[in-house]
Amino acid sequence: MALIIRDGRLNDASDLAALMCELGYETTTTEMRERLGPILGDARCSTIVGEMDNKVCGMIGTLAYASHEHNDLSGKIIALVVSKKQRRNGIGRALVAAAEEDFARRRITRVTLTARFEREGAHQFYEALGYARTGFRFAKNLRAASAPLTRRSNSSQG
């Protein structure tokens, strides 16, 4: 069985939803289709899938973005998951390599990612690929604002 690496498509929604569930994020096919629409239409984003026997067995999602800290674009691996049945077969490595090639084509040389504390196997995997622990991720869920925020103008008049 040969692994095929290709760009994700909207009709992958069902397989990608199942992979998100395996990663611990309950997702329906409808929800994934709604997410994929804007993602696939955004040139900053990339969705790459691994396929064996016409079945998606893994995916990596990435983002290219401008930052306040650096002059050049940065890249971020947003999500990486391989089907439990296919793990430890080199699919994750192949997906990361494909994402890194895509970043290189975009002239991105700095890539970050986050992994939850309890995913020690993932930490070892990323370290084996040359990624270093550089800090912590902090997260906070916000309630939707009921009224728009008042902000100063972006004019250069100060």
C-alpha cells in the first residue's frame, strides 16, 4: 500500500471529522465541511492529507502568517493527526515533510506548533524531527462580545 500525499478537498470532510474525533475534538462531517470551506479558500492555510487505498489516513493543517516579532513570514502547524490504525508507519513524518516543503516554497524558515501537555508521544515525535521546546501555550475561552469595542483610529495622525 503506497502512501499518497495530496492537498485536502472539501469531499474529505467525513474522513477529516473522524480524524479530529481521534485527536479528541468531537467533530461532525457537517461541522468539518463548514470549517473546510473558509480554510481551503484561504491562501495562508494549507490542508495536506495522507491517503492509502483511497482512504484518508492522516492530515496536517498549516498557516503562514506575518508576525510582529519577525520581518519574514512565519509558519505554524495547526493540526496533525494520523489514524490510530496507521500510526508508527511513517505517515506523520511524511505529512510533516510535505508541510515543511510547502513552507519552504513560501520562503518560510520559522515553523512553530503546539501540543497538549499529556501528548508526550507527540512531544517525542516532534523533537525527533528537530523541533525544540521553546515555551508554553496559554489559552482562554472568551464569551462573544455583546457590543462592539471602541477603538482608536489606525490613522498615522496619532
